[in-house]
Amino acid sequence: MAENNQSGVHPVFAAVAAVVIVVAIIGAYVWVNTKPPVHAGQLVSITAYPIHRELSTGNALGGLAGSKDIYDEEIVIANVHIKSQTQLPLFLHDMWADVTLADGTTQRSTAASTSDFHAVFVAYPDLAPRQTTPILRDTTMTPGQQLDGQIIFHYPISAQQWDQRKDFKIFVQFLHQKELILDATPTASGTKT
């Protein structure tokens, strides 16, 4: 006696339909539960200000004439835009930046404090026309708030090392959230004073 499968649905079609339904359910779950990042940011511009000093000890003490001591520094002013994209307050805690030099080494600089921020423009009056509002540590951002301002970093490197850098990243740390990373390649918009 021969048995006929009269269910009307071929097993392959049933399996394909089951897979499609499961994928659709998983996709809908991910789409509904995916939240945008709580913050967004943009590095608007970078201004690098090289400082080169040659100091000599002289021979005022009657000894051998001293050799010159060379001090190279780079002040980096970053204009940034930060936006809160959450329905809760964000607490901006700290900021720092890493510069990766041509030889692969990385140097870190923490952002200038409020008093140091203003002191930079007093010590280097050439930079005064570029001064805008500083981005401050321990700032509470309300939902949807946008911050536009400057962050200043200092590196003990030469202008040549800065110009030949591989990468420059700014890290903005928020309490209880992922940090915001603003990445700038050497080809990013920036000016040299």
C-alpha cells in the first residue's frame, strides 16, 4: 500500500519560509531596539602654532661657552562641535588628544584647563584673534544641546614632527557613556600660523 503525502507543501518550501520568518523577526527586533549614539561630534578645524626657542648658557661664569639648548613645542587649537543626541543629560568629564608621529610613537596631551586656556592667548598674542569659547570640563549637556568651542593641547614636538604626523585623535570623555572620538588625518582642514 503506497502512502501519498497530500499536505500540499513541499518540505523545502516550508523550511525556506521558516527561515525567512525568523530572519524578519530578528531584523525587526534589532531595528526597533537599536538606539543612535548618545553624542555626536565633529572636528571643525585645527590650528597648530609652533614654538621654537634656542637658549644658550653663555660664558658669563668664565667657563667654557655653553651650547645652545633647543626647545620645540606645538600648541594645537581644535575647534569642535559636540551634540547631545539623548533624552538624558550628558556629563562631559575630560578631554585629551593623542598624536601619532611619523615613527609610530604616540604622545598624549590633556586639554588645557580654564585658566591655562586664557593664559595661552596672553602668552602668545598672535593667537588672540583665533580665540573663541572654550569647551570646559565638567559640563552638563542638556538633551539636544550643542557645544561649539575650542580645546587647546600642547606637545613637546617640533613643527616638522607635527607636519609629518600619521594621526591626531581627540577623546571627549563622558561619565557613564562611551567616549567621543574625533579623528583628524593630516589632510584634515587646518591652518599653520
